[in-house]
Amino acid sequence: MKYDVINLENKKVDSIELTDAIFGAEVRPDILSRVVNWQLAKRRAGTHSVKNLSTVSGTTKKPFRQKGSGRARQGTLRAPEFRHGAVAFGPVVRDHAHDLNKKIRKLGLKCALSLKAKDAKLFILDDAKVSSPKTKELKNAFDKLGWSSALILSGAEVDKNFALASGNIVGIDVLPQMGANVYDILRRDTLVLTKDAVAYLEALLK
């Protein structure tokens, strides 16, 4: 498929041919869901914890004798059924990350890119660079382009002035090309790729 390459002034400066196998693939919600869940699971700290029977403070004395009282036998007042006792089956420190096949991860990225192209939410930018780190100027350019919620994938490195100018604009995320991921693509309404990012993605996903 053929796409126009624009600049920040919304003027066509070139055209580019996008690979159909990457930007025109079948969009599979099940694959997108699996990849997003995998990404979010890796982000979880897993530091949640409660006190169990061995860690809760309290006496170790047996509450009452084993037999003869007519009550259910008890070995400790720190048991979960008592006030100030332990928590039964509470969360423990753990790693929530799980494995996901590399082919599924690549397919998920293809689906995310194809979804943006299908919805006409994909734009190709000639270069993500500005001469000065002026937030107001860059925001005005984004407003004219209609980018209120966008992920911009720059080249190998993000231009310093562009990063500074876009840092305070709500709804705009800027990442280097190697930071391309399904979750960030889907969480923003618009996807903006530089020509360098397109070349990188096509080489990565071929």
C-alpha cells in the first residue's frame, strides 16, 4: 500500500510503499489481547504481601485445653479465624511475568500496525525533529494535524529538542523505534511513524 509522507506543517513531501504483510495483515483481537496481557504482567511489581500464621505477631500459647470444653480445638490465637490473626490465602511476593512465544509477539505487533492503518489512524512523518524545544510551537503543529492522542515512533534516537518540546503535551508519547510495542500503540488514538521507524519495523517483522 502507498502512503504519503508528510512534515510537521502537514505538507506532502514524499510517498512510501508499506508492506501489506505488516501493515495490511488480518487484525486478530485475541492476539492483541494476549500480547497486551503479557506486557502488563511483566510490569507488575508483585510486591503485594500479607502476614500469614508464621509471621503475624501474637502469643504461641494454646488458647484452651484440647478436650473437655465443648469448643472446637484450637492450637493458636494467631489463626485466621481469630481477631488480629493471620490472613488466610492472602497474596504473597511473586513474579507475574509469563512467557509468550516470539511468533505471537511479532504477530501482535503486525496486528496493531494493521489496525491503525485500517482505521486511517496511521501517519508517516518525514522526520521527528524541531529546531528549538518550544512546546507551544509543536503543540500548534499537532493541533493543525489533529493529533490530540498520538504515539510517535522516532528513529534510532529521539531528537533532544523534539523530546523536550513534546514532554509537556498531554496525550503525546514519543519513543525511539526500538520501543515499538502493542500496548502503547493501542492506548493512543493515532500512530505516527518516521521513515526510519518504518524501515526498522519492516526489517524486524519481515
